[in-house]
Amino acid sequence: MNSFDKNPAAAQALLRRMFDAAIASAQPALCIPPHLPDPQSIGNGRLIVIGAGKASAAMARAVEDNWPGELSGLVVTRYGYAVACDRIEIIEASHPVPDAASLNAAQRMLALVEGLSADDRVLCLISGGGSSLLSLPLEGLTLEYKQQVNRELLKSGASISEMNTVRRHLSGIKGGRLAAACHPAKLLTLLISDVPGDDPINIASGPTVADPTSCADAMDIMRRYAIELPAPVRALLESGDGESVKPGDARLAGSSCSIIATPQMALEAAAAIARAAGIEAHILGDALEGEARDVGRVLAGIALQVAGRGQPFSPPCVLLSGGETTVTVRGTGRGGRNVECLLAMGIALAGQPGIHALAGDTDGVDGQEEIAGALLAPDSLARARAIGLSPLDMLANNDGHGFFGALGDAVITGPTLTNVNDFRAILIA
């Protein structure tokens, strides 16, 4: 029996410290200051701050705390994620399905940047969640249509890249349209990445970057997942009238962007915590995608190979990974890709001694739950069965939250004010 089996609380404490370090590494107060423009570059113009995402209010506060001159602006964040600012207005809206506040925020943001001059500078603060928080239907569509499409995409199993391709072609502000509205002012976008591959076009559906995808691409995605579309949405995509701003558009000539925090940076911060505790850490990848339960089974297989054969790594060690998996909701459970991944992992591990794990979303919200994720221990399945729960039935019902909640093993952080996607750590003692 290893030390963590004798003291499982120590294993859980180490996993939680790694998760906390990953979140801390992406805090706007740390990431924003090195990337702010030179105040002298503003000259006689104005600095207008705009933004959207779960981290945008904290990003706005960091700008205010580190900008020596005048500024004004407006950002939109998720309900409960507001941070008090003095000169930048903070609006709260709904995530992951947009609401009327999302629509109002988009309309007001476009109005704010209208009529700027070439002497003005716009600083745009974008993080994950902006696709829902900044929602403006194209002419001929309604918010209700966008809500319907968004709900269907969320439960379809589509990847984040696929979902955002559709969103860009139904939006009056995404897919480079916000950047075009800022022209001729110079625009700098600072991004906290929550997407596999860190492609700016997929962070909040790319409101300030050119979009190489097309309406035809969006239509193909809807057909692939057999999603029924409202007639006006179908007509818009099939006609090509929803085309976004494309590469080479002159209105984006004065626009630039910098990614200031990424999933890889968060994983490296967690790895440092493990190594400080005397345990080697291995990053398997920062962009793992696929069905959450399938990813969980694969990770379990790797962990068992490490535990049983010392390949490809020798225990004790920690296996770290990030990315964004998907859940195709077929049951009546509450979903949540991290808890679904962890439950499938636990079933595959079958109580293997010495393996503990944590999976959580760095924004503090797994799916639509105010729960970041959960912890898995070698005895999790046995404890569940002792209180009458069937792990297989719970997984089939997409009820990972119910499973880990009943065990008291949910991980709850509250609003983290950042978002660098999913975090998974497997400790093999």
C-alpha cells in the first residue's frame, strides 16, 4: 500500500493545489499588465476598452489598475462574474445560452465604437464564454432563434470549433464584425484562450479577427449533427447572406491580437506544484478533444499502463491534460464534460489502488452547473454502490454531477474570473 492509499486526503489535497495553481496562473491581474499598449502611442486620441467573456470584468479591472491615462469602456461578463470598475462599465449576461442582456451588451458595444477616428485606440478584452455573452442576431433572425440553435449545438456533441463556426454566421458582431465596426481606430485584442489550439477565431467566436470559414461550412455542421433549423436560419445559411469578415478585409488592417494566457501555461503551473512535492509531472496535451467518456477511458488506459508496467512513465507521477471535450446528452442528467470524463475514467479504472484524479473547468462551471468538476479516488465506485448508485447507469444518464455530488466529491471554486479550459490531473502513486 502506498502513502496516498494510507492518506487519500493528501492525494486530493495535492490535486486541488495543482488545480488552484492552474487557475492562478491565468488571473488577469498577472497576465494583463505586460501586454498593455504604450500610453505614449495613444497621443491625442482616446482609449476605449471593450470586451466579453467570463474573465472580461477581471481583465477590465487589471487594465484600470495599470493604465496611467484616461480611458472609458464597456465589457460584458457572466452573471456572478462582475468585478467593480471605476471607468469601465460592467454588464452581466447569460452563459452558455444568450439572453436579452447579451443582446443589449452587443448593441451598446457597437454603438460605443461607432464613429471613432484614426487617432483613437480600442483595447478589446476577450475570454471564453464571449460567444454567449455577446450575442447579436443578424438581420432577419431573432434572439429566440439563436437560443434554439445554441441549445441544440450544446447537446449535439459538436466540437467547440464547429459550434463557433455556426455562431459566427448567425451573428451581427462575431466573425470579425466587431473589429470592422472599430475601423479606422487602431484595435488591440488581448485574449485568454479557452479553446484547443488557441486559435483566436474560436475564442468567443472571434469578434475581432477575420474568419476563413463560410456559411456553407456552418450548414454542413448542422447537417452532420442532424440539427433541425428554424426556416429563417436555414435560409440565411443557404443563401450565404450570413458571411462574416474575411481575411484581407481593409477594415482589419489596423487590428492586432495577443494571447496572454493559455491552457498550456496553466498545465505548466500545475506541473510545477507536483514537482515541488517530489512527484514528476507529464503533460499529455493541452488540446484533447472528443466525447468526454471516450477521453476518460483512454486516460484510464494510460494510467493503468503506468501503474502496472511503468510505461511510458514510472510512478509516482502525475499525468496532466487540457482541452475541451464534448458530451452528447442522451439521458436526463445534467451533463458536464469534466464529471462525465471522470466517471468514465473511474469505471475503466475499476478501483485500481493508488490512482487518484481531478477533472474540472478552470472557469468554475462544468456544463451549466455552478460546480467546477470533481475528485476521483480508488474507492469512489465502491462508496457509490454502498449507497445504491450504479456508476454505469449514472454514466448512461449523463449524470456525473449527481454521482460525485452524492459522494461529496464535487469541486466547487465559485467564479474564478478566468477561463483556460478543462484541467485534468491523474496522480499515480
